[in-house]
Amino acid sequence: MDLNAVQMFVGVVQAGSLSAGAARLGLPLPTVSRRIRDLERQLNVQLLERSVRGTRLTDAGTRLYEHAGRGIEALQEAEQALVSDEARLKGRLRLSLPPTFEPWWELLSLFQQRYPDIELCVYTTERRVDLIEDGIDVALRVGSIVHEAMVARRMLSYRHVLVAGRALVERLGMPESVDALHRFPCAVWSPGGNATNSWRLGDTTISPRGILTTNDYAHLRSRALAGEVVTELPPFLADGALRTGELIALLPGQPMPEQNLQLLYPSHRHPSAIVRAYLDFSQEQVRVLMNAAP
């Protein structure tokens, strides 16, 4: 059954005539008349009796109108409720975040202060989730995006910083070169506990003398603050301690590679008003919260 034709049929009945129905629907009269005749042929019944005085429902037309009219009214009510919810930005937003991404916790708090009727469901993981399979609306990703079925909105770029606690620097001195790091105890981040990770510092790549490998940057920060290791940290985890002098930046002339921070959502799914609000709000707030240059 052609549902568009059924909707035209209901519109004609409610308007009282074909011409009035066509005007209400914003369609040419011949188009409406033809589509209803096609519907009658498809159903093999006559729905309307046409005369110079107008149109009148047949018994079959009355039965179809009673059932279809209720269905179309229900759809219209559902559409109005959806539009109303979207206007108030009321609903659920399902997000994926990397572990220990502290600035985003504050961003989400500010987001809910602006949109208090939005419920956030946050899934924290280091693995690259399948947004469709895992039911995620938007994922926060660090690094390159290679999935063709995804749309990525770039938030900003930043660099990790190489740091050591003041006590370690006072004990072993400042490294004058990348090669000098071999005499320092180091702790490295690895997503899979692989102790063979390397650091790229400027144009030089080094495999540090790792005494600890972990996928938890908060753990690395704790060991650095204790004066036990040299490690790399995202700037948002290092900046506070760098300002107080608890951590010292090492080899600032040999910067680590840029990291791209992006929000990812499925390309085949039209972003809802809630998703669009989240993307725009994040773009607005992220540079302030990450304490990073544009």
C-alpha cells in the first residue's frame, strides 16, 4: 500500500473535496486525483464516489479512513512530540571517552548545566569502539581517523610533554640531549602493556629504559610526581604541576609529535539536535578547558 497516497486520501476526506484536499496538502489537483485512483486500483476497491457536487466516501473508503486517520494522527502527534523534545534538547546522549581525560569531565558538567534535560551515558575505554555495534552517538578520539563510515570533527591539536619530578632532576640533573635519557629511569604509556614502546622527540626516536609500562596516564603522573621516573603526559595532566614546579619539562626544544583530538560520529546517521549541540558546545569550550593554543 502506498502510504503517501493514503495520507493524501485522508487529507481529501478531512478537507471535504479533492480540490480542498489538494490545496491543504500543497499539491496539484491532478496529482492528488491520480494518486488516489492508483490507490483504488492497488486495493481493488472504490474509495470515493466523485460527482459534480464533490466527493463522498464509499463503505470501503469509510473503513480505510477510520483506520488510516487514527494512524496518521498518531504519527503527527509523535512528530510533534519529537520536535518538541528536540527544541528543549531533552533525551539521552551516549558518549565514548578515553580513560583519564579529565578536561572532558568538566566539559560534560558544563554541557549539562546548559542542557539540564539531557541524560549522558559515558563509556570510558581505551579501545576503539564500534559506534554502531556499541550504540555510541559520539566518540572522543585521539589520533588519525581511518574509518570511512565515520565523520570526524577536529577539536584541536596538542603535544604531550616529557616531564620529570623535581627530586629526580635534582638527583640526576637535566638531560642535555635525547640520548642522555638512557641514564634516567623512564615510565612509558602503552595501550597493550608492550614494554618496547618508543618516544619521538623532535627528529629523534628513542626506546627509553622503561621500568614501568602502563596504559594509565594518571599512574605515570603519580610516579613522576614522586620523583621516580621520566615520562610523557598530556598537557592537561601536566600543566598544573609544571606551574607549581612539582614537575619539570625536559628537552622543550625536542617536542613530541602533534596529537589530533576529534569527535567522531556515524556518517550515515543524520546527527540529531542533541548531537549537534554537543559538537558545537565542545568546539566552543575545548580550547579553554584543554589550556591549549588554537
